[in-house]
Amino acid sequence: MHKRAFQKGARIPMTAETYSRLALQLRMAGEALITHPTPDTYNQLTKMLATLVRAKMDSPAIDDANKALSDICDRFEEEGRIHVTDDEAVRIRQAVARLDSQLPNVAVNHFRQAVAEVEVFCASVGA
């Protein structure tokens, strides 16, 4: 079976279905962290943002979300529990909303490659 290859550097647009699914997953990850803050919900949103960075999305919204996540992590190191303040919840929701509108600009082939790279990285760190 011949696997179809794309030219190096090709940019395959994201379909509406893929965009809708990804946007929902991103919003759900943000809300899960806000409403049920745990290391798992924290890691889920962190991995999604890392994937967007690896997929070549350049957005101040990623930086804003990561700053809120950094504040949450710093507090976790001091207190030993994950807690999201009202200010952090607003910052995360605003960042996710801005990212939502930018997701269609991410090439699906870059996104799929980024998912694989982040999964491999996380698996190697967790091992």
C-alpha cells in the first residue's frame, strides 16, 4: 500500500470538523482545570498549549495562558495542591477564546506532527 506523502513544508488547511473538535477540546481542558483543578487537568491544558506551539502557532494568547499556568504551578510548589484563582480563571478563559479564533490558521499536518512529538516527550519524561 502506497502512503501518500506531502511535499516538505506543505501546509494542509484544517477542516471545519477538525477545527470544531480541537476548539471544543481546548475549551474543555481550560474549564476542567478551572472547575476541577488537579495535576491531570493542569497537565492536559499544558500539553495542548505545547502542541499548539510545536504546530507553529505564534500567539500572545499562548503566552498569556502559560503565564497563568506558571502562577498555578508556583503556588502548587508552595502549597502542595493545585488551585486556580478567579483572576487566573479569567486569564485562561480569555486566552482560550483568543486561541479558538486562531485555530483554523494551524496547518493540520503540523498539528498532527506536534501531537506525536508532545506525546513522545511526555512519555519519555514520565518514564
